Amino acid sequence: MKRLVALAFLCAACLEDNTLSGSMSEVFPLEVSRVEVYKNDEAIQVTYLRNRNIYLDVVARVTIALKIPDGGTNGVDGGFLRPLVPGTQLDLAGDYELGHPIASVVHAPGGEPVRLLPPVQKGDFHLSAGGEVGTLTSGDFSMVFTDTGGDIGFGRTLVGRFTGVAVDAGFGPLP
């Protein structure tokens, strides 16, 4: 397992911007046409899209929780806000709260149902630039999925690099 994760991390350094790779390619194609980056106070989301004629596939939508509940002892509104600045390294494994994963990944090919990938067994996320709404945001991630849970991709790996202007994914004005 350590070799697999080390290999995935090493491969991430060799990739160009806006790419996906890993053994998940045995389950669905990892070709990417463009990437969208969304951010609010609670999460960052990187969506890899593929234009396929009349369909627009969501190859992978990676969502990473930034606001981690802590019972109100350290942070804002009962949670700890993990900073998202260049150099940030986040562990993607596990739940931040029972039943709420730190990282979740879905695959949604155009014209087909959304499919949830299994929980992340081991992985990391690295932000190399940006991180704030309106800034050019780039980074990479690497993850190994568990053998159970989700709809597809059991025990597989997914490695990605991304660059895009972070768009505000705020909740809008309160009523």
C-alpha cells in the first residue's frame, strides 16, 4: 500500500495542469477538457469536465471540507476553519464528523446517473497557488479509495492536478 501511495504522489509531480490519472482509468476514462474550481468558507471543490459531443461529463468532482466541527472550542461557529493558502497540505482520509467525509468524489457522465466513489482510505491535497475567490488557484491531490462503499472504483487510485480561477461558491445573502 505504501508503494502505491508513494507512486501516486510521484506521478502527481510529473503531470501537466488539469489532468487526472491513476487506476481509476480502468473504471472510466480520465480525459479532461476543462477544470472548474469553486470555494466557500466550508469547502473547496475541483470539477474535471470532459466535452463529449452533446454530453458534458463530470469526470470527477472532488470536494474537500475546510470547516471541521470541533464542538465550539476552537474557531468560528463551532468549527475550526482550515486555512487554504499556498503551501497548504491537507489529509483527505476519514471523516471530519461521523458520516461526513473530509473528501468526497463523484463521477457523472452526461446522460447517466451520478456515481459516488468509495471513501478515501489514504490521500492528500496540496495547494500550490491561490486559494481565495477570484485568484488563479492550482494544486494537486492523490488518493486511494477503500475497497467498500460508494458505487464504483473500489480500491482504485486517483491523482490530479488543477489550475483555474476560484469562483465564489458562497451561500448567498441570508433571507
